[in-house]
Amino acid sequence: MELYKSHKAEDIPDTVILRKYILPVYPISRTTFHTILCTPVNKEIAELEQIKAQQLTITF
């Protein structure tokens, strides 16, 4: 995401960013690229932190 955000501008399409900047570093498909862009990363991190906290408080 950092690499994408560093090159994203209004007049540059996502496909150009993928081809010029992302593919040389991360050889992924266009579908995978769009899946990554649409993933709510902050929400998933928060859910994982919540699960981790619950696991740490489980006692027998």
C-alpha cells in the first residue's frame, strides 16, 4: 500500500502504477492487486489485536 500511495495521483490510473512500480517489486496479478487495494487493513489488524488480547486472558 505504501508503494501504491507514494505513486498515486489523480491523473495516473491504477494499471499504470501496477505495471511501472509494483510489478518490478512484487510480481502479482491485477486481480490480486485490486484485492489488496480493497482489503480494509486497519479493520483486520484491529480484529487480530482483539483476538490476541482474548487469547492472552483465557485461563484454565
